[in-house]
Amino acid sequence: MAVRQASTRRGTRRKSTWSWAPAIYVFLLMLPIYWMVNMSFKPGREILTRATLLPDTFTLSNYMVIFTDPSWYMAYLHASIYVVMNVAISITVALPAAYAFSRYRFIGDKHMFFWFLASRMMPPAVMLVPYVQVFSELQLIDTHIAVALAHCLFTVPIAVWILEGFISSVPRQMDEAARVDGYSLPRFFFKILIPQIAPGIGVTAFFCFMFSWIELLFANALTTITAKPIGPVMGRAGGLVGGINFGLLSAASVLTLIPGILMIYFVRKHIARGLSMGQVK
């Protein structure tokens, strides 16, 4: 009896010790974000002189520069445009492809499906020079569609992989019942299939959005002035000869986080349902 009680106490202490692990992880995760937000409200001189947990001189001047300078606020608009275009193109292309992989069998389907995922592992730098040359010949350099199409090289394969799992979880009897009721394939897609896999589409849109929003290599190489997004603009500001404006870059970084946070907020229910739904094959 005493041995059992001692073992129980040791187990309780062990659980109590490990219960701090999530809190420590969240703290370490949020610390750089807090420090970035903290610096965004400080003047540059205070940032360079000493570190403080709260600004001694609270200022909104860093944010005012972004909201009043077209080179800054238009960069967010450019990034938003090609990201939305990429998400729309990726889902539009991936839906019928995922349906074909899920419902039909054809020569090389398993190999092609594998190479869809394998192509996602390819470093973006490998395709940089060919893409620049192709889009230069098509006169699409410095356009939003060029960046959106370049990102499709990586977002479409993963979108097909994700959506195929969700479509496979829909019973085939539903397709047959729709055909018996006289539904054409496009009508079946929009009236029955898409509502059934809406959580999966939300998950797919989330991953396509996040990749396209944070990708910098293609976004920088395929744009010059007219469609330059926020990432390259921040990199250019960080490399100025006169010194780095840490407050301005911190404010720009905080604003860059907002679209991702909003995306997570609006699709959070679809992500939770979609991830559990995608486990069914």
C-alpha cells in the first residue's frame, strides 16, 4: 500500500512537471512576437539605446509612415492580389484533378500522384531562372498573375493531395445517385460535392494562402516596381545605407501578420472539421 501511494505521488509530481511544458513553449513562441510589437511603438533612438519591456516614448510614427507612403501600403495590396489569385487558381485546378484521382483509374495515376507531392519538395530556386525567362518572353514580368502562376507550381500539387483525401471520404454512391437523378457533372460538383467537402476546401485555401503570402523568392524576382509586394519592400528597407529603421520594419512585420491571423480566424472551424474529415479514407 505504501509503495503504491509513493508511486502515485511520483506520478503526480511527474505530471505536474510536464504540465509546465506547454506554457513554456507558448511563452518562447510569443516572446519574439511581443518584442516585435513592442519595438513597433518605439522611436528608432530608443530601440538602439536600451531594451525595455514597454516603450518609454510611445509613438505611432512607424505605422503612419506605412499608411501614408504609397510604396509601403501598395505593397500590401499587391501581395494580397496575387495571393488571392493563387488561391483561386489552385483550388479551381485542383478540384477536378483531385476528383479524377479519387474516382477514376488510369495508366500512371499512382506514379503521377506521387510526383505531385515530390515536386512540392523541390527548392523554388531551381525553377527561378526558367520562370523569369518564360515570363519575360510573355511580357508578364512585374504583374500579379506572374507571381500567382509561379506559386501554383507549389500550391497546386499540395492542393490536389489534400482535396483527394476529402473527396475520397465522400461515398461513391452519392455520385451514382446524382447521375440517376439526372445531374450533370458540373451541376453535381457545385450542388453536391463542393458543399460536402467545404471543410477540405477551407483547409486547402489556408495552406495555399500561407505559402503564397510568405514566399519571397519568386515574388521578388518576378516584380520590379508596379507589383512589388511587401516582403521585398521590407528587405530593401532593411538594406538601406543610412541604417536600418527597426521601428519601421517592426511595424511592417506586425501588419504582415494580420492577414494570416484573419485567415486563420475565418477558416478555423473548417480547419478543425477538415483535418478530422481528411483522416477518413
